[in-house]
Amino acid sequence: MQDDATQADHLQRFIFDSAAVRGEWIQLRQTWQTVKAQRDYPPAVASVLGELLAAAALLAETVKLDGRLVLQCRSEGPVSLLMVECTSDHTLRGLANWQDDIADDADLQTMLAGGTLVLTIEQNGVKQPYQGVVSIDENSVAGALETYFARSEQLHTRIWLHTDQQTAGGLMLQQLPEQDPNKIDEDWRRLNHLAATLTRDELLQLDAVTLLHRLFHEETVRLLSTTMLEFACTCSRQRVADTIKLLGKAEADDILQENGYVELACEFCNTHYQFDEVDVAGLFSDPMTIQSDSKTLH
Ligand SMILES: [Zn+2]
């Protein structure tokens, strides 16, 4: 058995010897702390953000990802946007936008009233991303995702997600294709019955080996690969430059006149990118002109 610290920010895949079911367990600590520290999130919003972060990593592991997987909730409610991203480099980032005061015990239906959860998978080299949408009719992120899997993938999937100040944790069980429909139903019922005792504290505090033994000690569980995850942002000065170009020269010049520079901050990692007059002029000049200018300087 490993102690908690060595398992922090790990995803553990596992299978059962006697059932066509696969599983994944995740605990995020450092990554979760970093995402949460970017803004002063109300506790109820932070809680959903953490669950979504753990969920994105669980889902990314179920597809052969070479690119990025994004989970996005949009709503007319007080939380207008929740977005998390997991890349095939096993990095995570996420943010939430909200208005007004949000009660500590606000539920998902209130925060994301009339909202939808969109799953996007962008594979490198594939033009059209995969997109799946489910309306948030359940009162939990896990419930919404289970509905999504039942409708679009036709795969029985159970997901448990919990967060506290230190940890975002998740557990997932998913059916694998099996020839015998009676056996698969029976296996699924048995494993779900065993996992139904899972508590929030167990998910957030126990390491994978201890938890799986506690839930499934009557089964033979085989641990497969472990994935380490970390926070990383994919923003760059070049991407911000592209955003300023989209803004247009007139708008950029206005900001320059007012502030002396154009500054944009990345909403995911709070990195501030500053462009002065010379930088902005460079963005809007013809590359050929820059070349001939630099020649005359030499
Ligand atoms: Zn960033």
C-alpha cells in the first residue's frame, strides 16, 4: 500500500478478473489547488469546478486522446461558464465565470439553470472535433455525465465525483463489450452494489489500493497503468498576439493611447501579456516591410 502523498495527482486504471468492467480512480491535489487559486471562487462554484476537472481526466483516459478533451457547462444561471481541459500530455486547466453572490450550499440546478454540458474531443490532425451535448437535468456533474454515456455511447457507466479544499477525487466504472448479456448485467449489478457504499471521505482520503480493496475485496481487481497529471496552461504570447490582431488596429491603438500598452491576462493561469507601441505596430505591419526595415538597420 502506498501512502496518500505518493498517489496525489494520479489516475489509476483497473479491471476485474471476473467481470467485463473497467475502472478508473483519480485524486488531484496540486493540480486542484493551482486551478482553484487562480480566482476567488465561491465554495459551491469551486466544488463543481473540481468535480469537472476530475471528470475530464477520467474521460480523457477512456479515449485514445491525441489532442485535448474539453468539458464545458454554459447556462443562463448565475454560473455562466465552467470549462476544463485535459490534454494528451496529461495536463489540466480550468475556470469558471459567475455573477452575483452564490450561496455556499447552492445546488447545480440553481447555479447552472437551464444549462448544458458539452464534451469536445479535438484530435490532432482531425479537422472536425467530436462533440456531445447533454442538458443538465441531474443535480450532479456525475449524473449529467452518466446520462450522456447512456444516451450517446450506450455504455453503462457509473461516476462518483467529490471535492474538498485539498482534493478533487473521482471513481468510474464502465462496462466493456461482453458476449453474454446475462453475465454482463449480473456483473454490472454486483459491482455497482459493492461500490454503492463509497463515501465522500473514502474517495478523497484513501489511496487507490486501499479504496479498491475496501470496496471490491470479494473480487480480483487488477491494477493497470497509472497516469500522473499536472496543471499546465497552453496560453502563449503568440496566441495573445493573434487575439490583439482580431481586435483590429483601431481598437488596439485606442487602448495604446489610453494606457500606453495593451495588456491581456490569461483567464486560466493569470499570466499577463503586455504589448507596447512597438509590439503592436509589429503585429499590424506587413511582414515584408519589417524585413526590409531590419535590413536598413544593419
Ligand atoms: Zn494561461
